[in-house]
Amino acid sequence: MEIARSIQLTTSACLYISIELVSQCWSPIFLAMYMQPPRSKPQSQWIYDVFINFRGADTRGNFVSHLYAALTNAGINTFLDDENLEKGKVLGPELMRAIEGSQIAIVVFSENYVRSGWCLDELVLIMQCHAYNGQVVMPVFNGTTPSKIRQYTFEKPVLYIDELDQRINTALHDASNLAGWDMSNYR
């Protein structure tokens, strides 16, 4: 009974997010404000409507699978790594191409998100695309809070922080300061 309720709530929250995404992102006001800034790509250059950035071990089998299903069922062309990556291709360049080719990035922060090098590398590129290409970033906090993400500081076990570490810290801070969804409000 508890599992069924959890799935129902997760599915409802994903459906709510996908409906809100469709209504916000494809409304005339949104299109006028966000999809045609001077530095954004021409619409024909977008490969995907949405790229989902997430920690697979935390969210792939539950929240992200429901979110992906809700978005694709709503007709939104959504990139999900295990659905869209060609077998035998090198992951890094394909993921970077998908991020750069997406109008919107949904960043699903979870308990162990910050422990994933892949997630953090993707987040740095997502925030660069947000700053320089007008990509829209929509954070979802699933099992964590914006304040926990903001408090996290990426550091190697050495006495200095290099440029990449600083970009990761900046990306985490900037992304967690964007308006998004806190999934604890939907339980």
C-alpha cells in the first residue's frame, strides 16, 4: 500500500511538472521572453526540447522514469541517457551534444547527486548553456533541498581549489538558486 501511494504521488508530481513545463515553456509569453534572445540558437538548431540531468542510482527507477514518461506522453522531445544514447558511442561527447542541443534542462538534484562526476560535469555545461545560449534551467529537488545543494562545496582532498572545482561550486550555487520544484511539497 505504501509503495503504491508513493508511486501515485511521484507520478502525480511528474505529471504536474510536465503540465507546468508545457504550459510555461510553450506559452506565447515564455516563447517571446526566453526562446528568442539574441544569443540563443535558432529554433531549428535544437535537437531536444528537454534534457534531464540526474543521478541514476538515486532517481532513474522512480522519479526520473515517471518524469520522462509524462514529458514524452505530452509530446515533449526529451533526452534521457538510457533511451537516447546509441550503443557503442562514447558517452561524453554524445551527452555534451545533447545538453548543448536542448532548449530546456531539468536538473534533478538528489541525495547523492553531488557525488557524481558525470552529474557535476553535465551541470557545469548546462549552466554555461544557460548563461551564454539562453537555455532554460529548471531544478527539481528530490530527496534534498536547495539549501543543502547551496551549502555543498566541491573540494578535492588537496589544499587548493582548481578552476574546474570553482566552476562546479558556481554551477551548484547558481542552479540551486533558480526557482524550481521541491518534491517534498508533493508527498
